[in-house]
Amino acid sequence: AIASYGYLPVASRHSLPARIACLAATLVPAIALGSASGASTVATAVVAALTVLAVCEMTVARRLTPGALCATVGLALVAILAADELVALASGTTLSASIQASLDVYRQQVGELIVGAADQVEAVFAALGLLWPVAYVMTALGLCVSTLVGAFVASAHPSGSVARPPRLVDFDLPLWVVAVFVASIAGLALAISVDGPTSQVALAVSANVAMALRFAFAAQGLAVVAWSVRKKGLGSVASTLVGVVALYLEVQFVVLTIVGLVDVWANLRHLKRGAGTGVAEQAMQD
């Protein structure tokens, strides 16, 4: 957030050399601080700096669309996963094997503490063993969200010379995200109906893709909530309470995800979509 708060005004008002200098001022301290914790931390710091660069530059170019944000999260995810995989390979193992070994240790410890709930413990750790990549998705998503927070704060400059990121209320996922989600559901159906190594791979990939896209649809659902709050003219306190309740319902009952899925098809906010949409509005659906 701090990095994007500093970089966005520079990207909005200054030339390429100034941007390069600002990026270097972001990268060098990140690498220096991360080097004390190991190669994995350095890689994450570099990915964070590059995420700031990508989001801010797309904001200035008015190319920061929901589809571009999803792609940025995906690229950051791949970069962080690849870095940790390389670190694991350098240690003579793989990332999956090292995580599974850690989960086995925790499962044994929890099983000793909780007597009589062996089946439940096994089920929980089996799910963790399948969905551990989602933790990396949350890391990449956190990088993008924190970057957006800093960008929004920076864009409130009184001079109005700083580019402003798109509003949450205008967030509208493109149909290719829905297509990927449908493909992941089809993969889950295949994994359930077929036995063998192929079904295990399909289950792992499809489950993680579906869980990752849940965050995208939850964001769309939150955009619907923000639109409703704005339409009703609620105050700051009431809006905050509505947001807290919406997030609670998402955690407990995936309500925001369902609302987001419905909005993609039903257009609950009556957004202009398709060929008749203006250039700026069309960009929000790319």
C-alpha cells in the first residue's frame, strides 16, 4: 500500500526515468529487507514491487479492468509459487512434498490433542492437503488489494493530477472468468465420476481454480452491495455495518459469491454491456 501510494503520483505526472528511479527505490529496500529471511521472502518482495508497478501503470493508462486484475493476481500467484518451488528443489525436495510433510506433522499433533475425533481431523487435513495452493492465491490477492488501497489513497490528492483507479461499484467480471469457472466445475464432475491418477489431478486443479475464482465472484458480489448502499444513500456507519455483515455472510454461507455469479448473468446493477457500451465502460468488462 505504501509503495503504490508513492509510485502512482510519480507515474501520473512524471517521465519514464522518474518512474524507473521510483521503482528502484521500491525494489532495493524490499530486496535488502527480504534477504534477511531467505530467498523465498526476497522473491515475494520482488513480486510485490512488480505488482505495484503493473497496477499503477494500468491505472495511469486506464487499463485497470477486472479481467486485468484477475490476470495480475494469476501472474503474481505463478511467480510466488515458482519461487518457492525453486527454493524447495534447491533443498532436494518439492514444494508439494514439503507442505505435505508439514501437514502430516500438524495432523499427528492435533490427533494427539483431540481424542475421539480422528475421522474429523483426517477430513480437515485431507482438505488442507488438496487446497494448500489457495494460501498462495490469498497472498497474491493480498498484494493486489493492498496496492489498490494505496492507489485509492494517493488518487485523493487535492490537485486532481493523480490517476484514479476504477471504483468498486463498477467492478464487472468478463465472461472469460465465468468460462474458466464453468470449466473448473466440469473438472470437478470428471474427478468425482472417474477413478485413477487422472481424476486426482483433475480434482486438485479444478478445486483450486474454483476456490481461487470464488474471490473474484465475491468481489463482484461486494460491488453489488456497494451499488445498493450507494443507491439507498446510506451513511458511513450504516455502510460499514452492511459491509461487515456481507463479509460475515460470505465466510459462513458464500452469499457474496452467489450474488456475484447471479450479477454476471442477470446484471443486477443494470450496467451497460456489449457493443453499445462506451470505450471506458467496455474496459471495465475486459
